[in-house]
Amino acid sequence: MRLSELGELGLLAALERRGLVRHIENDAAQLPGGLVVTQDALVEGVHFRHEWTSWRDLGYKAAAVNLSDLAASGAEPEALLVTLAARGETRVEEVLELYAGLCEPGVPIVGGDTSGGAVTSVTVTALGRATRVPGRAGARPGDYLVVTGPLGGSAAGYHCLRVGSEHPLAEAHRRPPLRLAEGRRLAERAHAMLDLSDGLALDAGRLAARSGCRLVIDLELVPLAEGLNEAAALVGRSIWELAAGFGEDYELLAAVPEPMFTVIGRCERGSGAELHLDGERLDLAGWEHFP
Amino acid sequence: MRLSELGELGLLAALERRGLVRHIENDAAQLPGGLVVTQDALVEGVHFRHEWTSWRDLGYKAAAVNLSDLAASGAEPEALLVTLAARGETRVEEVLELYAGLCEPGVPIVGGDTSGGAVTSVTVTALGRATRVPGRAGARPGDYLVVTGPLGGSAAGYHCLRVGSEHPLAEAHRRPPLRLAEGRRLAERAHAMLDLSDGLALDAGRLAARSGCRLVIDLELVPLAEGLNEAAALVGRSIWELAAGFGEDYELLAAVPEPMFTVIGRCERGSGAELHLDGERLDLAGWEHFP
């Protein structure tokens, strides 16, 4: 079987079954001393294209997607490590811009590696400390399901860039939000939490599966990115596909015992995640890592 | 200017000057709580070729080169994070073999990421704890310069593989040693220490530059990998080029106040690193990261 057939989740499950990795499906690993650590890569041609993304934005996003995993763990960031692979003909000024973007969130880069490579890739490790990590397995019937901000902007921006349109939402795709303070606040109370990297439909399904309960989301309650209707029309896609079926919004999704931020659904007995719109169930896919 | 003109050391210096990274030239970063963390990548076409390297060996080496940085910091390893980028058509069995190799040194993989990509790359973060990290800046006149094992095997193995010969030293290129116990023992006493990843000539120069002293190495004292003479003849290169000008031996080089392991030289007042052979000075280059 090929990676493209098995998919990322299938691969992680196979690795776990064989005891080759531990808890790799979580946003971040926990180590003694309250240490929380995560690692994510942005690869040219898969996660970004140089035509659409400035080096500075690439750096910012590489830091932000890792800090988002720390946010989902309720952690305070301490340091980044950065490994860059790039072509030898890359201009030094571009690489300095990349690191300037990586530094924008204000977390020091204390190590890493640089290497030649046929494509640009930026792998970041983010380290932080947390007093309480909610994890993904604790959601229980009766919990409120909440998000920290509007969805769909990154998907709309991506599709606009694909059709060559510099819509204002392109910025939402290039510059995901940092929800570190929100993450620490949620971590005090949340029974389960993750960041929305692969789409609400897929990520809610993960939370449901790990927690052994059912999540019911009312799409009418989901906050939408400003200008999403207009952008959806421009690219010929439904707002729900953009807001729940794509990912990269990097808002936090949490199961909490009382309402906080924006309530979009509830946790019930059962299994699976359901998206409801006008009383009907909607089926949406998510981001696939080995296309 | 292009990366290939500036080189890795020039890039790191430029990043440090602008305050974009901190102490990235060290083997590993130090964080509160005795935490030591390092990150290194193996990129297809730069650090390895699939024709010469099995997936299992690739995994082992990706773990080993990072654990070598922990060894050079005198640290006890705690965990690895692994990010794999690979083509969608990669066979799942190959990826499982890769992770089996990554697990061979016995340090648990607790997180990471997987992604599609046009070339295979494996980025590993290794975390450990150390009570005392010698660093690179403390060597002083009068110190002995010591190494933990024989040099040249990896270089010889690499050149044999390039000419299509399955010489026994190919194994030294694929399977670098783990010097964790030696690193912890040296860290108790050493004034400065690093692992030999880029060649004795280049790495000794780094130690000398950071410590503000001169290192004089007697090549006659350098322990050589078994079969190096034969392999050198086979690939038409001098044993000194292989043992001091290539790198990837991953033995530790340390400046210590009394003899330990194998003494290969001494530390004096002055600057630079000199390799002496039969009373003559030898000039050798090292590994360049943006060829």
C-alpha cells in the first residue's frame, strides 16, 4: 500500500499499533516539568507556493502553526527551533526575511539546522510550558462546544489565490491568528481542546473519536470570516465547505462545561461529529496530507 | 548574494548579527530545567540517496545524528519528535521501516508531523537533560584535545558507495556511533566539546574560534577506522582527507584538563586549528551545506 492510499491518520494509527510512536495524534507532546513540545513542517508545493507567499509570510506562518499547537495545549511558548532546507540559489535576503517572519510572534529561535534541498521546507519545533493540558479525550455529554474566532477565511483566501485573485481574505490564509492567551484561558476549564488545522468536520470528528462521545455542531452558530459570502461566490464554493471542510483556520475548538467564546454546538452520548444546517445533516471532507 | 555563495556558517552569522536567532551555532540549545534540545534534518539528494540507504538505516541515522548533538552536550535523551515529508507513492512498509530505524536507539518518539513532498526529508528534534553542558567556548591553553573513537570511516564509506563498491566501511557511513555515555563522562570535566559532523579540520576550527585559542592536532595520533588505508586506495583519496576533511564520523571532540579517551592534540595560546603531519601543516576543507 502507498502513503497516498493510507493517508496521514492511517499512517499514524499504524505507527502507534506497532509501538513506534506514542500519542503522536495529539497537538503536542507532554514531557516532565510541564514541558510541551510540538513540531510541524511547511513544504513547498504541498503547504505553500512561493508565487503566492512572501518569505516573510512563510516564516510567520511556520511559527504560527506550531504556536497554535501550543495554544491548543494551553502552553506559554518558550523557544523555537527552525530547520530550513532551501535551494543553493536562494537569495540570502529572502532567507533573512523568512527568519524575520519566524521571529514576529516574539518567541526566540534558539536552534535548528540549515541544509540544501530541491524544494524549500521549514520545520519548526515549538517548546512551551503548561500547568494543565486538556488533551483531546475528555469531552463529555453536556459540554458546550466552542470556537475562539471566525472560520472559513483561510480556505477562501487559498481558493482566491488559486484563481489569481488578491481578495482581502488571502491575508487570512497567509497569516493565521495566534490564540495563545485564549488557549491558556480555555485550558483552565476545557475537558478537551484542539486547534482547527484540518477543517471543523474532520477535527471535530477526531475530538469525538478520542473522547468517545458525539459532537453536534449547528452551522448557523459558527462565526464566519468577514467577506466569506463574497469570496465563496467568487471561487464558486459553498461557505460551509470553506468554513468547515478545509482547515488552516487555526482557531481553537474546545469542549467546556460552561459557555465561553462562541458556542457552536454540544456534546452528547454517542459517537461521531455531525454538522447540522437547517435541521439537515451536512457531510464534508477535510485536508488530506498525502494528496 | 545566494545561499550557495554565503554558506551555512555565513548564514548563521548573518542571522545572529540581526538578532534573529540565538546561539544557533551550538550543538544544542539549553533551556531552563537542564533541558537540552537540538534539531537536524536529512534531505534526499543532499544527505542521502535512496539507492544507497535503506529506509531503516535512514531512520537510524536521522535519530543518531540528533542524539550525537545531545551526546556533545553531555545530555541524557528523553524524547524525539519526527517530521517526515515523503512522496505520496512511497510504500507504507518503507515508512514503517524508517520509524523502526528511528526507534532503534531506544528513545521514544512522542510527536511530529507527516506531509507530502517532492523529496524525502526527515527532520528530528531530540530532547534531553544535562547537569553540565561544556559548550564550545571554554577550551584553554594546556588542555588536551581528545576524540572518542576512530575517524574516516564514514567518508570512506560514502566514497565507496559513490563508486558502487559495497566496502565494509559503507556501514560506518550509514550507521554512525552513539556516544551518549562517553558524552556524559566527558561533560563532567571537558572545557569544550562538540561532535565531529563536518570534519575534524572544520570542527576543530570552530572550537578554536569560539574558545579564542589555538588547537594543534597531530594527525599521527588520530585513531583511524579499520580498513581506511584499503578504502582510501580504492577511491583514490588520501586517508587524511577522509579522516579530517569530510565529517559525519559523529565521534566527540573535547578539550579536557587531563587525558581521556584518545589524545590527538593540545590547546595553545593563539588562534585557529592546525593539523600537523610529519612536522608539516596540512590544509583540508570540510562539508559545505549549500553545495
